Amino acid sequence: MNILLNEIEVRVLGSLIEKDITTPDYYPLSMNALVNACNQKSNRDPVMDLDEDAVRLGLRNLGEKGLAVHVNSSDSRVTKYEHHLQEVFNFTRPETAVLCVLLLRGPQTPGELRGRTERMHRFEHLDDVQSALQKLMERDPALVKILPRIPGTKEARYAHLLAGDVEGLAPPAENRVVISGLENERVIKLEEDVAELKREIAELKEKIERLSG
């Protein structure tokens, strides 16, 4: 099954999955609770500021893909929303936990995933995380891919593919720091060159003044 989500749909789906597992007493979510979940400052990367209209549109699009529905309970007059990830993909709990964190926080290493899935599923060993990732990569089409390792790091990062391929992602913070460092070196070199030119000009002025005197 080919599913392509935009960034708002990714955030809405990830938030529904997370709250389903971590706060089952308050799930399904009302619109207000879902907006708050999407805009959380913690456990989100990037942090977003979605209004109700954006979330509602995301829900509608997810509904067309069979991934979310609204529900009306007899004990509440408020419309609530739930995901249908399990009905579409039939994931195991480890697979669901890993995919959820990838949806909410972007590309991560197995070590990061192990720590950040703690509330949804406890992985005893790093190999268990790798196993869940492998199963997601073996889906047809694949739902996860491994990214090229960043120079100087020990672990490769993994990314979900529900929003398409990720080769166009912005370089990670580590690369931006390196780029900034190189730019800083260029600035320092230019400043040194300017200072040298100023010294040479000052020396020429002194020679001219001595000759004219």
C-alpha cells in the first residue's frame, strides 16, 4: 500500500498514536486535545504551531487514506478522533512504537529510539530495536530506510518513508556546525589579511612622509 503524507498529516498521525498508547484513559482525542498534542514543545521535532483548521484538514486527509476516523461516544457530545494504523498495517507493538517516534521526532539512531520509545514499549536490548527497524524496512513498500552515517558518529540514523523519500532532508545539526566553523575560519583569514594590508599602508605612509620631509 502506497501512502504519502504531508508534514501536518505526519504530526497528526504520530500524535494520535502516541496518546493512544501513553494516555489511553483520554483517548480518543477531542479536537482541542489533538491540537495541543500536535503542538507539544517536548518530544517533537520540529516544534509546530498548528491551528485547528490545519489539524482538521490533516484529519480529513488521513481519513481519506483510511488512517484516522472521528468517533461519537454516548457519554460525550464532543467529537473525538482516533487513528487506524493497526487496521491498515497490522503492526506489532515494537514496530508501532518505533514508527511513532520517527513520525514525531524525525530521523534517529537505534540508541535514541530505544530511549524515546520507553513509554510506549520497553526494548530490553538494542538488537530488539534493530529487529523492529528491519521489519519496517522489509515491508512492501518499505516504511523505513537507513540514512548515510554522519562522519564522526558511531550509529546510523533511520527515517520513516510515510512522507516520501528523505534524501532531500536538511543536513543535521552536526554538519551545520562544521559549515559554520569553516565560514568562521574564512572570516578570521580575511580579517588577518585586512590587518596586514593596513600595516603595509601605514608603513608606506611613513616612508612617504620621511621622503617628503
